[in-house]
Amino acid sequence: MLRLGACLGFVVVASAQNTVTPAPLTISDVPRATQIGTGPVPAGAPGNGRYVPPVPADTHLPTLWLIGDSTVRNGTLGDNGPTGQWGWGAPITAYFDLKKINVVNRAFGGTSSRTFYSGFFWKNLRPQIKPGDFVLLQFGANDNGGAKGKGALAGIGENTETNQDEVVHTFGWYLKQFVAETRAQHATPIICSLTPRKAWSADGKQFKRDNRTHAAWAQQVASATDTPFIPLYDLIATQCEQLGREKVDTLYVPSPKEKLHPGWDGAVLNAGCVIAGLKALPDDPLEKYFSARAR
């Protein structure tokens, strides 16, 4: 019998003879080269001259590129923030066999779909995507504010607004560009909905959900473009409800005030939810690259 601890980062295999539980993930399980590069800082890179984008360890292998905001990769150097916050793009590396596929976390804190697409990040990454690669993308946490801020416009339509000399598009429009341009490189895009902010119902039993905005728009874009979709927003919220408010408070740091960014244990939970979402796809394109832990 196989029991999957769905998004909790572990698999228990039970039979009449034995039970096997892999050891909990630790920070030392994450190869630093998957989160930060070495060498000279490229022109235009953010991070006060400290950010060097990570690159594939073996160019002969396919690469899984991760793009998003601080909930995917936290800290300029990808080694967590000053309060111990982590993105799920660090622990998720342990779920892949790095002898079969590279995992490269190109997410960067503070970015929105708009700033990632229009600025340094996508322009630097896109030419490096090769046939057979994968781009797993997640945005939404910083996509509020519209044209006057750094976010995208609401919705998935073709409407625009102008901010000085920049034409600002909708959240869905930017996601569609990532999808189309990834496919133009003969690679496979996969869309995740954003991670939820910690918010409970009055009785403290249900995680509040807003399925009318960025989570819904991400799913609508995935449907319209026939792109694999991971409902990460709902997967994480469901896990939090099962764990309960007291335990969940310890997953977001600093506890209990933080509502968006998890510590290491929360990042492991979120990474497990991404893997559970991949496994639930009718035809998971990454299945053959899973590590023993993911299996």
C-alpha cells in the first residue's frame, strides 16, 4: 500500500513487512548552485551588485527553470531572507534527480509578472531556454497596484494603460507571453497559481480563499493556452486547514505576524504541494525526472 503525505514533503510506503519514511529535508539538501550563480555580475542585474543568476550544472541535460517572486526564491543570494524566510524553489530540488535534469531557480523577490517579463530577468533567461527544457512559473503576490505601481492590470484581457512611456498589460497577458515565448524556444511551460496569504475564518478552521483574482486568472490562462496547471493556491490552503492554525503559525516567519513568507518547514510543505500538483496532472511532463524522494 502507498500512502502519500500529499504536500508535507514525505512519502510513507507501508506493507505487512516494513514502513519506510525518508529523512526530513534539510537546507543542506539544496545545492547552492541551483539558487545562485558565480562569476561576474551581469549588466543590469538587480541586488546591489550581488546577484548572479544561477545556470544549469550540465548543459547536456534538460533544465527545469523556476520563475516567480520571493515565495519561490527568497533573499538576494537565494539563501533565505534576514528573518529566515524561504521560497519553495529551494527544497523542491530534492524531488528531482539532478543527474537527469538541472533545476535552476531564477525567481527573484519583489518581482511581479510585469517586472519579471519587462525587465532584466526574462530578457536574461529567455535566450538560455533550449528545446526540451521546462519553465515552471508562479506570479501574483506582487501583481496588485496596476499601472501606477509595479503590478499588472487586473484580469486576462487585452486592455492596457500607460505609465509614463511603459504600456502596462493585464496579469493574464504577461502569463500568456511567458507561455508563448517558452514554447517558441521549444520548451514546456507549466503554470502554478500563487501561494496563499495566511488568513483564517472567524472560527479559525478555514483558510480564507480569494479565487476570483490571481489564482483564478492563472487557471484561466492555463486553460486558454492548453498549459499544464498546478492549483497551488488551493493545495496549500487545504494543507493548512488540515494542520490547524497553531501549527500553521509556526510555518510563516516571523511568527505569528507574517502572512505571506514561510520559513524552511513551510517552504518544504509548499514544495511538496507543487510535486503533488505535478503528479495530479493527466500527463505529468516531469515524472521521469523525479528523485526517489518524489516517487
